[in-house]
Amino acid sequence: DVIDVSKLQLPAGGATWKPRLEVRLLGQDPRKASDALLAAEAQAAGRTREMEGAETLDVRESLFLPTKFSKATFVQLVLRNASPEASEAAVGVASIPLHQALRFNRRDFNEQRLKLSAVGAGSSVGAGRAVAHVVFRCLEVEELQRLQRRITKELDDRRFELQHYQREVDALKAIAAASETAADGGNGGAEGADRP
């Protein structure tokens, strides 16, 4: 779960800043590479929606990345500028070993605040001091299937409720329209009776 990214700054001069956070799984330590392996193909990846630039990005999105546990695997967070001018350029990066991300201490999740390092034009948005607040969870395939079924059922229930409310609204509109028509007809009859 990506909660937020804080301690950013708005770029000077009105530059366009459309951040999004990408989460990648890599088969080697990106911290040892000069380019942070940003061009390397990820084993799995997910990204948040594009947001408006702000000092704190209130993300609150869940990303699901399928993986097999390995001590050689690393989780990499990449803050990108999704504006057309920047073409998804990376501005900040942070990494953590998968085994450390999935280290749970009597809980079923691991909450982390990871400090980003600025890359590219990252200094212009304060990426060098930014902090990504994330929560790591581990779901078995069966748990994920149960979660998908539950979400599907909740969406179906909500869809049924909305359809029910829409039918009620449509019925009320029809009643109101019929009442207006009847009232107009009644007024016309009364006016006709007054004529000589």
C-alpha cells in the first residue's frame, strides 16, 4: 500500500509537475549501480495514478506485485514526473531488500518510511529529502483470490444499490412530471370555465 510521499516542493518557474510512484521488483541490488538500474527490466511493476504536484502526495493506493520470495530480490520505489514534457522521467528513487520489506513483527504487515534519493531533475522538486510512506503485505494466492472475490461481491452489491436508487429517482421524477402535467391541465380547465 502506498500511503503518501512527503517533504517534496513545487518546482520553480511554474514547471509542470505530475508525479506518480512506481514500485518495481528487481533481481539485484539497485543501490550498487550508478544508474540505480532504472533502465533494467523489472520482474514485476505497478504504479499509482498520476497526481497534481504538491508538497505531500496523498496517494492511498494498493499495488499488487506477483513474486516468488528470494533474498536476491529488491523492491525499488521510483518517483516519476508523468507530465508530457518530462515523459515519465525518474526524479527520486529508494530501494529495500524484499526480505526486509516482508519482515513482519507479530503483525501481518510491515510499515516503512523510505527516504528517496534525487535522480535527474529530482532536486527541483525536493526529491532528495522526500519520504515515501508504504505498507508491505504478503498475500498467498488463495488469500488474493478470496480478496478478489470479496471485492467483486462488494462492487456488485454497490452496483445493485446504485441501480435501486436510480430506479427510485426515476420513479420520483415520473411522479413529479405527472403531477405537473395534471396541475397544468387542471389550471387550463379552470380558466376555460371562467370564460363567457
